[in-house]
Amino acid sequence: MDQLDAMRIFLRVAELASFTQAATSLGLPKASVSGAVQRLETQLGVRLLQRTTRRVQLTQDGQAYYERSRDLLADMEELHGMFSRDATRLTGRLRVDMPASLARLGLLPRLPEFLAQHPGLALELGCSDRRVDLVREGFDCVIRVGALADSSLVARPLGLLRQINCASPAYLARHGVPQGLDDLAAHRIVHYQSVLGGQAPVFEYLDGAGLCCSLPMEAALTVNATDAYAAACLAGLGIIQSPRAGLRAYLAEGRLVEILPDYAAPPLPVHLLYPNRRHLPRRVQAFMGWVAEALGDYLQA
């Protein structure tokens, strides 16, 4: 095992904060992973990782080495491919994460095109509503929907998801079709929160000046997954406010009905996030370029 292999192993342990998880993701015995990091520490003469029975975390020297070695490995990959500019020869592992509904409806139907163009790539796709730690968990890039928190990551805007209000025909038959905001007093919503136990349920809408307003409402149910959010609406549990792109099939089939079109919630921004590196591997650049093009129709729905 050479120095670069040892660095790659160290990076994965640092990103996952676990020797066991790193070994599983790399397909190596745990003893080999542990031994590689120990030899690396011996060669460098510093402790890179602080090990306890419960967790593994970077030391101050380890953090500095992590940042430099990550950039160095990215540079080495770029160097090895500098004389092979044919995009069809992209190789290596590509690890990305995105919301489940966006992956299922927006990208997965077109993903065979991308992989057919780049058969040398091995794609690992995370699909959940959980906001992963891009750096710690070793993702090359992630797609995020909604407002961004301050971070050291680079954000590439992709577009906006237009939101609508809708409910099932069965729900509207029981409670009536609201014609204005005053009518919502007799209605309930399904509340979505990525982390349960946070803000109280509200109905959001844009006023005549384009400002976002909120109207407190009763929630029949609170969920933390987009699939459950749509399913609850289909079951007649209340009104939802959700991107139209993810509901097109239900609207076309008549299983959901759009309501209060003049009081839609603000559109949701969509971004690609990636680490602030001097040189991104060509496979990451190629994937991000493809994503920007592939999501064009979906974001315009």
C-alpha cells in the first residue's frame, strides 16, 4: 500500500468518523484500514486521529493534514487525466446526495444517459431528506432544496421550484374548497419538517408586494419525509404546499386538486453544493454540468 492509498484511507476514516464504516465503504478489512492510518501517523510523526471507544475525531494536526491531502489527491487525479481529455474516459467513484423526490422524478429517469456516456464511473447516490454533512461523509457534491445555511461550501444555483397549494378531492368534499385566506380557518394542513419538534405549522403565501407572509393553522399531521407528505395529502389528511413538479402526475390523474392559486408559497431555490477546492475532479465537473442541464425541464414545471 503506497502513500496515496494510505491518504485515501485516512480521508475516508476522517469523513465517516469511523474505522468500521470506512472499511465497509472501501471494501477493506478493518485491520487494514487501522494499520494504514497508524503507519501514516508514524511516518508523519504526529497523531492525526483521536480514538475513543465511542468516536473517532480529527486532531488539530489531523484537520490540517486532511485539508491539504484532500486537495493533493484531487490534484493528482487531475494530473493523471490531463493528457486524456476525452470526456468518455472519466473514471472513478462519484458520491452524491439529493432529496428523494428530486432524484426519483427529476434525475433518475435520465441517469442512464449519463452513465452510458461515462461507463467508467461508479456512482453512489444518496436519496433522503436528511441534510448530510458533505465533507465529513465524503460526498463529492449534493443538491439542496430550500434556503442555505452559511457554510464554507460553494453553492451553484440551479433554479427554482414553483410551489402550489393542493388537497385531495375527498378532503375538499368534506371541508369545502377554500376561496380565500379567511376560509382556511375551517381547514387543516399537513405540516412538513425535516426535524420534528420545531416550528409551529403555518400556511405561507406571497402578498401583493411579493413579501412572504404566514398564517398559523392547525395541523392534522406532521411528517419529516417528502414521500409521506404527499401520501398524507392523497389520504385526505389536509392541505399541503409543495413543489408542483413533484405533484404533476397526481394533478393530471385528478388525485390532487390545486387550490388558492393566488396564495402560493414562495418558490424554493435549488443549489448544487461542493467543497471549496482549487481543482475539482473532472468527473465531478462533468456530473454537475449534466445535472444543471438534466433538471432544466423539472425546475420549470
